[in-house]
Amino acid sequence: MVNVTLIGCGRIGERHLESLSTLDNKFNIQVYDKFIKKESKMFVNKIEDLNDNIDICLIATKADVRKSLVEDILEKKNVKYLILEKVAFQSIKDFEDVINLVNEKNVTCYVNCPLRLQPLYKKVNEFLNLETPTKFTYEYSEDFKISSSFIHILDLFYWFCKDSDIYICSNLKEVMESIKHKGFVDFKGEILVTNSNGHTLHLTQGKNKFTEILKVKNNDIEIYSSEGGIENGINDNRVGEIIINNQDRYEIPFLWQSYLTAEYVKQIVNDGKCELPTLEESFKSHKPMIESFNEFLSNEKGRVITTCPIT
């Protein structure tokens, strides 16, 4: 029996649970959320009521409480694998503390930045030739939230470019209260990213209201990729597309989180690892992003900000 625990059953937690529910009966699923009113064998509101031995633990809470939950669960339970929702933590210190903790406890930890698992971007990666400086432009739609979703694009850039140092020059224009999460912030503006190999990423608002578009250009190739539009809510058959040099066109399904979670849980069980970035790898993307956001917030607030209120 494989014990899988989900901590946090909010909006993204529900998507994880939807996916986990497709696993066969060799997986024992438990859900912890302090707001659960009626406990059962599957749903509990106290960490003490979870299985003592947890093979895979997904933590899908907001970022501000994630460090304390990681500490709590690793103190009280034996955990082999952790998967943390992004944004993983709000401060560099919290990130470093948890890296040290999971290493001390010998826990393998991943961060849920799953664009690198998407068949769409795996196909884009096949066409990339990064021997010369390459320009990536990511045009985001109206619903895109820089504070919570930029880390996905940064991780994708890091993965494309094969482990190089990242430097961020933000051109953020405005900070505002998050519409979805009280007490958190979001941003408006553009961000320019460079890396130690000379490649660049430009995050900017696009003209398409319903989908995100990635454009890639260097001396050899031009790539256009779209994640597939979503009008009027959920589209179960979301299909992305790739166009190479304005000629060859590929249609590729864009997979929902409610599909992906079960896939990387099965990867861990079958292979002892999955394709998500490890915690230490994800730190290389999170650190420059958090530093950039904190610098902008510090200038806006007129005081030094070290904990960024994002999730």
C-alpha cells in the first residue's frame, strides 16, 4: 500500500485530489485540512490523525504557512517524498531553512512547477538550439497573475536553458491587493530575465485575452506556441499548438493539474523520482524572483521588505 497525503484542500488542493482519486486501490489517500468539519478515515483536521508513515505528501496550502506545516509534518510523521505547491515560500530564509530540514531528514522534495511535464513544452524543447543566444517572449493573458504564475515561466526558462544562473530586471509598474487571496499582493508590468549563457526571457502582457503564448527566436529558428484558449471557464479538451518557422504546425493537448498530479505520483512510485524540479533546483528560480519582487515592494513601501506576501 502506498500512503499519499494531501495537505490543504482549497482550490488547487481540489485539483490535486481530483487527480489522486483516479489512482488504483494500491494507493491509500488521506486529506488534512484544519477547516474540515467532519472527520473520516480519508478526511482529517488534525495532523496527528494522519498515517504515521507517509510515502508521498503534497502540501497545497498558501505560501505563508507552508514552512510551519513542513516542519510540523516532518516532526510528527515519517515522510519519504514531499511535493510543495508554488510559490514555495515567501522569503529566502524560509526556503533555505526547509532545504536544510529536508536534507537533514533525508526527504526528497519537489516543487509543483509542472510546465516542464507538458507535452507542448517538451515538443518545443525538441526544436531548441541554444548554441547561440536565444530570445524567449512569454505573452500572458488577462487572467495571468504575475505574483503566483511567473515562477512557472521562470522554471520553464531555467529548464529550457539547462541549469544556468538567472538574473532579473523587473519593469513592474504597480502593486495591488490580490483579488483571490486577502492579505496577499499581485503586480502589473513586465519582467526581463537574462542568464549566464546569454539567453533572455521577456514577460509581457499579450493581446490574446484567453491564452498564454511563448515565442522563441534565434538565428536558426522561430517558434510560436500557444497553450490553447479558455473561454467561458473550463475546457476539458484544451489543445495547444506549435508553429515552426511559420510553416510546420503541431496540435498538442495541454494537460490539466487534475491529470498531472497522478502522473508524477506514479513516476515517484515506479522510478523513485519525478520530472518536477527538486526543492534545491527550484530555489535557483525562486531566489531571484523573490529578491526582485522584494526590491520593488521595498521601493513602493519606503522600507525594507524581506518577506514577500505572495502565494
